[in-house]
Amino acid sequence: MNIKTIRTHRILPNESLFALIDTYVPHIQEQEILFITSKVISLCEGRIAPKNSGISKEALIKEFADAYLIVEEEKNPYGIQLTIKNHILIPSAGIDESNGNGWYVLYPENVQKSAAEIWEHLRKRDLVCHLGVIITDSHTTPMRRGVLGIGLGWCGFKPLYSYIGKPDCFGVPLKVTMMNILDALAVSAVFCMGEGDEQTPLAMISDAPKIEFQDRTPTIEEIKEVAIPLEEDLYAPLLKNGSWKFKKDLR
């Protein structure tokens, strides 16, 4: 698997996303995958809030989160609120200050719609049939320091690889194992793209294994399949016992 990052200028609010892509993304080859950080999508969409507007980050988090954990201030040493946004357990509803230059950067309006529009644009621009697009972000892992990449939206391939019914190395059929291709690829790309002043919010991956490309956008059923219902989640006993404020049905 080969990963190549793409350096850009410093992206400012309300720039044209497709002009940015056409300026920096080279001709796409068949079965390549483009990665673009969600922050770039948000900036181009104008999904920002000025830090000096009088609106606190805490208020923004509570407004945009699907659910947030109520924690006493003295028990929250980092001042970071744990939230659920778009079926992802993530800090601060994805609202970020880094590389924002005085702005709070919010989540994109609709990551799946953005991924599909980028995919369709590149297919038409470069006359290719099979390519992938992944919109990335960073998140934390319980009991581990540091951040990893995660895929917020995608298009052009199946995001899960099922081992169910396939044998292990002793010939015993596997019963429940599935590989999360979407996030596995996002981890690799975000690792190379970086988190600081690298200025590489785009990346390309080629020769990735186990990818089944599709010549259409994902169905609603395929999108829902990636998210696991809270009742089925391995961590449900922990998640359900927290003091959550749910603002929408997460089923």
C-alpha cells in the first residue's frame, strides 16, 4: 500500500472546495483513494464560529452534539466534553480550534453528501470508473494516549470487509469478525497527513488490499451498516451508565 500526502496553501473560510481539489489533486488513477480532512470541508462550507463572538465552545458543543456527557467541572481536568456526533464517540462534537486562526471549526454539514460530490467530480474530471473518497478526522481511543484517524464519510467502495464464514488459520469458520476498512485506511492517511503545521490536508492511497470498489454512491442501508447500535455495542455497559444528555434518537 502506497501513501502520498499533498501539501496545500493555508485554507481559509469560504474557499471553493472543487477549485482546491482541481489545483492540488493530480489526475486520479483507477482504484486510488483520495483523503481529505473534514476541517477543509468545513472551512470551504463556512462552517465556523468566531472565537471572539461571545459564544463559548461549551455552548457550541451542546448545540451541535447529538448527545453529550454531563460531568462535574472538577472531574473534567482537560475541559473537554465527551460527545456523540453522527454515531461516533468523539470529543467536543468534533468542534476544533487547531489551525483555525481565531475560529471554532464545526463539523461539515453532511459528510456523506460531500464525499459523494467529490467522488462524482473526480470521476467526471479524470474519466475513471473506480476510485474512493474518504473524509477524515481525528479521535481518541479509550485507555490510550494520542489520537488516531477516523473516517467520517466515504464513497466508491465497501467500508467493511467480512470474515464471517471464512476460515481461520486452523480451518475453523469465523462467526463475527468484520474488518473496518474505512477507519483502517483513515488511520494510515491521517498518520502521514499529520496534526500540526504539516499543511498536508490531502492524501492519496494506492494498492490498498481488500478493497471492493463500487461504481455508485453508498445506499442508506450501507451507510447505516457502519454504525453499530448502542444496544449492540461491546462498550454499551459503560456508555449507558454515563449521565448523557441525548438530543436525538441514536438508533
